[in-house]
Amino acid sequence: MPRGSAVWLRRAVLAAVLLGAVVIPSRAVSQQALHCTGPRCRAHGSILWTAGLAGSWLAEGGVAGTVPSLDAAYAASGAGLAVLGEGLKVTGLQLRTGIRMWQTVLTGVPDGSAIVGVRAFAGVVAVGVQPPAGEMPERDEVMLSATTGQQIRTYPAAGYGGAIAADASSTVVVGPTAVTAYANSTGRVLWSRSTGPAGQTWRVSGQYAYVTQAGSSSDVLLVRRISLSSGAVQVLRPTAQPVYPGTLSAVVDGVMLFSEGGGLYAYSGETGGPLWQRGSSALELADPRSRTVYLASGNVLSGADVQSGRVLSRATLSVAGSLYWVAGRVALGLDQDSLGDAWGYDLVTHRVLWTSAALPWPHFFVDLSGLGGSASPAGDIVLLASCARLGATAVTAAAPACARPELAAVLI
């Protein structure tokens, strides 16, 4: 090959490597990370502990990762506790050390019921249990002691509702047609506020629940802003048009975000009036800590101030498919399959700040409410399932068995 051609070939290879670093940033630095293991670790990306998972699990390809072969699994963290629910079994572990504190098999629920969510609060754990089809209510919210795992009380809830605020003394539950506060010691109703017909959307921001009421179409007639402490209600209505557009996607820093027709519309959670709107944009991530929302439009992921809509940062949209959660403008990314790991990506500087040790077939636990799942809104530890060793045989044609499933706590 002529000398000039070799120079251009080397440049082409270098360009390809740099492009790979932009599209899949963790792969560019994962071999350089200094990893720490154990509860005394302080570096981001450290694996504080791993705990073996009982039962039959699979190593699914792609975003699914390590999942149970039968029932779904749910996890949550909060108030120093990590909680995992599967089938009708709930396990509580110390969040910093992974030491198991208790394990409970739920009783008093209809045969055929299954856990559909867990949320950890100060003093109590809320476990959403879905009865068999046709049973009433749509969902039971079983409250457990965060210290012992003992069942305290069971409350009726909406299918996509459940406990949205709780402590050792009381619990606030979204039911089919009302938001209700109960005394945990007696089950007595402390207050209850009607939310209109069943099937309304709700979101929590700070000390308030925002519950929509839809009209004859899919648009929202009004939003009830309910104080989680007192039950006081403020009715919010749009001031410039008869309805709020589309559906309530999120409430961040008291700003209500509605999605319709590929656009995003922001309204004040105090007055109900319009703040800003963005056409051809979809909400990808929300960061309450920095009061920023991340919008996908075209090939760009834009970070915008949630109060004003002003663009604060831009990143390539190709990275967004690997991002799962964001806090303080640093997003959690996961690489998939057998080479999986976790990484922190700065959405402003476009740099990978840290990577974890290997977490093969990582699985991120999702609760669409934001009140449960792998990452706590106020925490610095993320819970991930992974498969440390594959089984010798495949239990399904689609995915191999996982011979050593684990729950890992990663400092983020």
C-alpha cells in the first residue's frame, strides 16, 4: 500500500474509534476504571455488595437482562433499606451492607395474587399486590414494618395506584376514585379526597399529588393538587384553553408536563397556567435535583430548565437509548448482555465520569411512578440484578438459565 494511503487508513481507524466513544461511551473507558468493592467504598461506580437471588432466573438479551423465569421481580430502596419482591415473597436488606434483615411471605391475599410493585418509606414498606383477574379491589397495598417485615395493614388501591407517601404512623393511598390517608395502627381513615371517575393519571412532586380528571376525550379537564400531609385540595384549570393537552407525563419541581401529538407542554403546578411548550419533542428523562428535563427531538437530546424551558445542554440522541435515570445532570447508563456494566454520563460535558465492574446481563427495576424501582429519587445507590454465571442448559428457546443470579448495589 502506498505510504499516503496508509496514513489515511490510520486516520479513518482513529475516526471510527472516536465515533464509538461518542455512541457507546462506557466502552472507551471501562478498562481504565479503578473499582472498589464493599460497604466502605466512596468512589462512584463501586459495587457495595452483591446478594444471591433464590428461584429460577433467566439471562435475557437486550434491555431485559436478568429476570425471573416465572413472576416478575420488583425492587426499591429508601430510608436505609433495599427491598426485593417476587411472587408473594418480600426480602429486606440493609442498603449499605446487603445484610438480610428479614424475609416475608405475604398472607391474607387471594390465591393467584402476585406482587406488582414495592416502595420503601421511612418506617414502612408498601407492597402492591394484584389479585386474580376479576377480583376487587384492583390492587391491594400491603404495608410491612421496615424493621421486621411484619404485615401491618392492607389497604384497597387502584391498579396503577398504591401508596404514594407513608411513615410508621400513616399511609396515603391512590385508590380507584379517591386519594385516602389511613392510620396504620387502626386502619382508620384520616382524610379522603375524591378524584372523580376511575382511571385518572397521577404524579407526585414534593409534598403534593397531582391527579388528573379527563373529559369525554383523552384531554384533561382539570388537575387536583392534593397536599399529602393535610389532604387540602387545589383545583387547577387551564387558563388559555378549555383542556390540558394529552396526558400528564411528569411533574418536576412543581411544573406539570403534558404530552400530546409529539409535543411537550409545561404548566404551572401552582396556578395551572401555561409556562412553555416544545413541538416535536418527547420527554426522555427528568432530573428533579437540578430542575432539568431532557427532551428528544430529531438527533438531539436537549436539557431544558423545567421552569422556563430554556435549553441548558445538548447531547447526541444516540446515547439516550442506554440511559435509565438521571440526578444532578449525571445519567445512569447500562451496557447490555454478557459485557454489561453501569456508567455515569455527564449530560453537560458529554463525558463518562465513572464505570462499574462487570455486571453481566444487568437489569434495571422500573416503577413508572418514580417512587420505587432501582433508583430512589433522593438516594445515591442503585439496585441492579445481574447474572454472574450462566446455566449449562437453556430453559427456554429464547434465553439461557442463570445459574448464579445476584442483586447488586452500585454507588452512583
